[in-house]
Amino acid sequence: MENDGILAVAKKSTFRGLWTVEQKNKSLNFDNLLRNFRNNIVKIIPENSLLFKWMTIQGLKMNAKKHHSSLTSLAMGVYATEHCNLNCKCCTAFSPIAKETFLNIESYKKDMVKLAELTGGKLSSFYVTGGEPLLHPRILDIFGIARDCFPETTISFMTNGILLLKMPKTFWEQCGQYAVSINISRYPIHIDIEKIKEKGKVHNIKIDYVGGSDVPVKSMWKYPLDVEGKQPLSRSYDICSQINRCITMKEGKIYACNTIAGIGHFNQYFNKELEITEEDVLELHKVKEVKEIYEYLCTPKPFCKYCNRKGVVLGIQYGGSKREIEEWT
Ligand code: SF4
Ligand code: SF4
């Protein structure tokens, strides 16, 4: 997973809800426009300048406004693993400080069956993320279950790409068979992207190198946590671009964002107690109708008081995590 890009606006397209084709195209055009604008503006205005930060916050607000309404379809994500084979500073998934954690296939299957019942087997998209998903020894089972439950849904997974060329032939064949597309986050590490694309072509797999080749510098962003929990709820929420876009399902629970879903690692590693209350999560197996999920997702959560979204720090030079609390606060 990577930090939000932009004038913060266009995260990955897999995080979007389902609108009409026309609305979706308009939004994609808008996001592409902003992405291009951002990629060019960083060549002139340094990412760590106040002006760039101000522009980013305006972008965040605009983006948040666009996404803070009730959904009509879900873009659902799961973590295949919560640890990673890279160790990026400020990782928004908390992977550098996460214990080795693999998705439990049995509970995942139950969750997917329930989700399919609620949604009539239709999601706007389903994405598998991490950590690094390819570290999961049963990654193909994860894709297979997703395809069984959601035959027509766009399914993708997010990877740093390091392990892709080490995956066996059966992996490529089955990704092709399940129509799973691959989103590779663009980090300043060497991966043989041409060879990966070639493999994708052979097996008819869509490959997206997220960030594209025109992004001049790969930098990290930090959305600091306020461990005291003193942020005004509405302010955190009003500039949060994760609402309705980073929905995470884990062990029978739905989380509005990956920050809440992953905070256990932060608490455990730094001996903190950022509290997740009953209102922060939705018990999937108690849900009777999908509209309960939509309603849950588009409201601020008590946990938002820990999110200092306005304090976003931009342009942090990419590097290894030292696992110090300042990377997340
Ligand atoms: S440590 Fe792994 S999950 Fe985190 S940003 Fe880096 S590649 Fe992504
Ligand atoms: S806790 Fe609230 S403000 Fe923070 S990322 Fe999640 S939804 Fe957004």
C-alpha cells in the first residue's frame, strides 16, 4: 500500500464505489486531471512547502466532499497479510510494526459468503491488499473464493511487485483464470516491470503500475495520529479521503478505513490504547440488509478523534522505517 498521492485526490481507482458509467467516467477524468496537475506542479512547487500543503488540504476537502455520501454499491478490501517484505517509513498499513499476520481463510470464506448474500453477489470492486499479499501461502484460495462469491466483480490485488517474478506458473495461470488484475505500487526499488508486463500479457492479466512513469519522486505522506484523541471529529472527517474508499473487512467485521483496521499493531508495538469502540466497527454477521453497511460507512466514527488529517506531512523522502512512533504521530 502506498500513501495518498495528489492534491490528494486520486487514490487508487479500485477504492471507488459504483456509480453510473457516466458518473464514473466523469470522476475518472477529474481524478486524472488532478493527478496530471499534481505530477506537474511538484516539478515547480516542492512537496514539503506550505503552498503545496495548503493546496493538498484543499484537494483533500474537495475529494472528501465527493465521497461523503451514501453508497449504492461497495468496493470492499481485505488484507491478505498485515506484515510486508518491504519496510517503508510511515507505512499507512502499519506493516513495519505489524506481527506476522495472515488472513484466516475459513473466516474470510464465511465473511465473503455473507457479503455475497447481502449484495446479491455484486460489488463495485474487490481488492486484496496488505502488507504484501503474495506472502500469503494460500493467496490463490483468496482469489478463488472471491471469484466464486462475486462472479462478475472486478477483482484486483495490490503488491510491491518484489515477489511477482518468483511466483510459479500456476499462479499466473490462475490469476488469468480468475480474472484478477494486478496493481503494483511504484516504489524506488528495482523490479523488472517490463518482464512482469510481458507475463501479464501472456496470461491475459491487467497490470497497472500505480503512480505511472511520470511521477518524478516517490515520496511518502504522513497523516499523523493524535494519541490524545483531541481532534474535532468533524474536522478529521471533513478532510478524510478514505471514507467510502478504504473499506476493510476482517474477521467478521467491517471497518470504515484501514487506519482503524490496522491500529491494533500501533497500539501493541508502542504500548498505546487508541480505543476502538463498538460504533467504530460493524459486525458483518449481524447485518440484515446492505443499506445498514452504507449507513455505517458514511458517518464520522468516534475513532476519527485520533486522526489529525489537517496535520498531514508531505514530501517525506522515501526510506526504511526505523519503527519510531514519530513516523505515525
Ligand atoms: S511496508 Fe509494504 S505495505 Fe507498507 S508501504 Fe511499504 S510496501 Fe506498502
Ligand atoms: S479514523 Fe476517521 S478520519 Fe481517520 S482515516 Fe478513518 S475515517 Fe478517516
